[in-house]
Amino acid sequence: MKLARAKVDGVWRAVAVIDDGAAVALLPDELGAVDDIVRGGGRALAAAATAVGTAPVVDASAVTLGAPLTRFNRDLLCTGWNYWDHFEESKGLREGQDPPERPEHPTFFTKGPDTVIGPYDDIAWDPAISQKWDYEAEVALVIGTEGRSIPEDRAWEHVMGLCVVNDVSQRDLQRAHGGQWLKGKSIDATMPLGPWITTVDEVDISVGLRIQCEVNGRLLQDADTRQMAFDCAQIIAELSWGMTLRPGDVVLTGTPSGIGNARTPQVFLTDGDTVVTRVSGLGELRNRVSRTVLS
């Protein structure tokens, strides 16, 4: 099932995307928002799946999709340096913040929830805030079952679904604050998420998901999730070690090589750019970079 948040006749509601994205089924109001379905566990998901069969259907062109989740428990939980090609491409470009060797464990950081925008919304861009706006195509995991110290072989039992995300980053801010990444990852209205949540039963990540990012039609990132340094199960196991993950938590799994900061010449986003982020089986984000006063 593909769960989305859609504006239908001016009202936001939970829908299921059907017919390969051509239409949406309007889920009953009593199920609540997508956030409620995620937090409702297996019973809520089963109720949503059952409702699809008899729900009113609307052509996708008649609705507007927003970010599927809007009520976050906390910051988004993120994984850095999780494709070795990406780790290697940035060597010597971290302004003295290079680690001495490849990490032996996943590198975690967080970013503020006010970064989140919808799959087709404009990405805010303010040159007074940063001169180095970079793209990062990623797969995001949505936690559906609470757990702490989750064993790796049971990690997927705690994942409700997956979606596409672009972790737009401000590289100069990322380097300017003591070597931690929070500030350079948390600028408002910069992280498209969606276009829907594909439930985990419809995804076989073991065969690899193709992840791509295009800027103005130019393919700049093109990789396979099987290239991850630490796979999704490892990420869940290590992140949850002594730390409770809760339904509705969003976990980013890292970006592959091809980022703008590591290119020669460098490629940074600017006003008017079109950014397309896609993951096979999970859908596509299409966002315009738009000058916005954030300072």
C-alpha cells in the first residue's frame, strides 16, 4: 500500500495511491491522518488496506500531495557517510574535518522537522544563509513499531514503510559549527519528503533500489542501495541500541556519491533549479529551488 497525504477539495486527508499513481482512494475520516495510521500499528494498516476496496476514487490530477507525515516525535534521525563512494569522494574537501579512517559504525546526526516540505513543494533558498546548497538523494525509513536495542535480524519488524527524501544541505554551515552537522542540515523548508509511504510488505530492498538525483535534467547521483556501507537493518540495530525508536520516527539512510560539493567544478543549487529525486519502487520528488527570505 502507498499511503499519502493529499489535499482534496481544499481539505487535507489520508489517501492510498492506486493504479500506478494515476488515482487515489480516499480513506475514511475515522482513520485519521497518515500520522495516525502509522502510529496505529498493524490494526490501523489493516483497516486502511481493507478500506481501499470500497473507498471513493479520485483522479490523481485532481489532488495535491503534501509531505505524508506532519507530526514528528522529534528531529529526523539521519545516517551520514553510508556509501563508501560518497565517503571517499569528499576526502580533503571537509575543511580539516576528515576522519582518520572509515568509520566502523554508522555515523548519526539529526535535522529539525521544520525542514520537511512536500514532494512537489519549492525548496527554500536564501544566499544570505548559505552559499553552498547541496543535494542528497536518500531512502527514508518510517518506524511503525516501538523498540529499543532491536536485534539486527528483527529490525524490519519495526519498519512500517519507506519513502524518498532529499537531504538538502548547506556545506558552509555544516563545516562552521564545530564539526557537527545539525546547523547545516536544519534550514527551514529545504527537505522534500514523499511522495508517499510505501509499506514495507511491498518493498524488497535485498534486490537493491536504484536511487537517483537530477538537477535541471542532468543526472548527478545514480546508485543502488546495495552499495550502502551499513544496511538498513544495521542502521536500525545500532541506532536503537539503548535508545527507543517510536512509531512515526523517520530515519534517513545516507546519500551515495555524486554530491555537488565533491564535483569539479562544484555544483550547488541556486534559484530556479529543478531537482528530481527518485527511488525505484518508491516514487519521485520534483522540486523547484526558490529564493526565500530566511535570514
